[in-house]
Amino acid sequence: MAYAPSWWFVIDYETSIFFTGLVLLLDVPIMFILFFVSGYFVFPSLKKRESWQFLKNKFVRVGLPFFVGFLVFAPSAPYLRYLSQGGSSSYLEFWSHDFWQPQWFTQSVYWYLGILFLIFIMLSVIYSLSNHFRELRQTISTPTWKLFVFFAAVMTVGFLSMNMFYPLGAWTLVLVFIVQPERLPLYFGYFILGIYAYKQSWFTAKGYKPSFVYWAPLFALSGALYLGFRYLISLTAQPSIALLAGNAVLFNVFCLSSLMAGLAFFQRYVNGNSWFWKSQAANSYGIYYIHPLFLYPLAFVFVPITLSIFLKAPIVVIVGVLLSWGASVLWVKILSFLSRARANELLDQKRLVPVRI
């Protein structure tokens, strides 16, 4: 990126405004898509296990990986920046001392798991206390534009309200999570929208399917306008409320249209039963969890290599994804093997128990 944040983990000598625009656009919808998907699939899991078993399952799958991720794996990212600035301490020394200083501390990509686990706790409490929520049933209903306008408006108000107290895009420690505060209302909002989409049977055979023809123009127009507003804000020492409000509106319109256009595109053109997409689906969590351990070191290794960044970037991303995918597949196979071995051991023990007649 041109004008990359100074705290970023690996910064190349060569930069381009193209990557600045690309990062600004990609940065808007990706995490909210994850919250939406999490909300869409949460209710069947909650209903199958009930509250306590649900929380126990989510602690193993989400809560514990959050703590392991930011305590064990997250320090590797700022450590690369530390080395690039001439640091000489070992990784263990960096982790035990420097990492806990404000200028180095980060939760990397694992903050998402922490917020998600917090939402799961809140949802479990609501499920226990609310008969109406426990009796939620799927129906088939087509949303109107009024619903999407209302949702975007509520998210815009939440975004702008937080932006009045916190700088745009700044990462801040809130409770025990490092997040961008102006986006906090959207994390919860898109999770709730996912639950609503599940209830209304969106994306099913007879349910609502977003049209790419309708959503794509809004996606393209709002994205272009959003980039323009971000450029204006970067040139302004003290952005006016009107400028921040315009940015909030465009951020949320672009975010929602990205979600819907992306869902429309993937459901129509990508969704299938090929081994590739099945494997991607099965390993999506693993890829997300482990990719920083490959992506940042790859970028660090490529910094001194004399090569156009328009070649470096796709090489680093593609190789990083492939390595993360391979590592996830291997890990899943190891877990499967251990699980089968444990099951066989328990079965053998059961066969060896003497029977008293």
C-alpha cells in the first residue's frame, strides 16, 4: 500500500496507490461476511445441543482457539516488524517483554474469534431465558428493499456514533478485545442479520436468492464513492461531521451490497460439488486460523527480492493460501486419525470388561 499504516507487520519498499484502494475495499466487507455466516448457521447448532453443551462446544472450537491464537501465534506478526527495525531479541524474549507493550501488542486475526465467542455466550443466555427464541421456526419470506434500507440505516447510525468518540479505522482495546470500535455495532448487526436470514430461509431452494444483476451496480457505485470519501478524509486534518456521515453511509451501503452481491455471485457461479470447493469448505476455518503463520513470513522473505509488487503480491497470496490449505488438511487428518484411535481404544476397553454372571 501507498501510505500503509506504520504499525503494519511487513512493509515493502515499493508501494502503489492501487493496493491502497484494493485494501480499503477488501477491508470493508470481509469480517462482516464472517459474522453473517456465523449467525446464519448458529441456531441449528444451538437447538441441537442446548445452552450448556452449545457453550462447551463453542469454547473448544472458538473460545480456546482465540486464547491460543493471540497468546501463542499473534506475536509472530509484530515480531517481523521488530526484526525489520533492527531488533535482535529472540522470539521468546520478544514475547515475554516487548510484545505486551502498546506499540507491539496485537491479537492479529484472532480478535474475531473472541468477539464471536462473546456473542455465543450472549446468545446462549437469551436462548435459556426466552421461550419465543427457543421456538424459532423457519419460514419462507422474500425481503423488501425497505428491510435492507432499514438495516443499512441502523448500521450507519451505530458506525457514526462510535466514530464520534474513536478515530476512523483505529484499533483500540475494548474489554479484552482489540477491535475497530466504529465497527462494533456491525459485528452484532450482521450476526443478527444472519439469524434472520436463516429464519426466513434465504438461499434455500424456495427461499430468497439475491440477484447479482440488481446488487452488482450498487456494489460498484458505492465502492467507488466510498474510495472517494476516504481520499477526501485522508486530506483533511479534522474531518467535518458531514464528511464522516457521508463516509459512514457509503461504508455501510458498500458493505451490505458486497455481502449480497458476493452471495449472489457465489451461489450462481461457484457453488458446486467439486472436490476443490468441498475441501475449501471443510478447511475454511483452518485456513483462516493458520494463514498468518505463512502469509506474513512469506511477505517478509519477499521484501528484499527485486520483483514488481504486482507479481510479488499474487505470488505471496497464492502460496500463502496453498500452504495454509495444505496445513489445514494435514491437521484435520491428524485429528481424524487420533479420534479413530481413541474410539478404537475405548471399544477395546469395553470388550475387555469382565461380565459378572
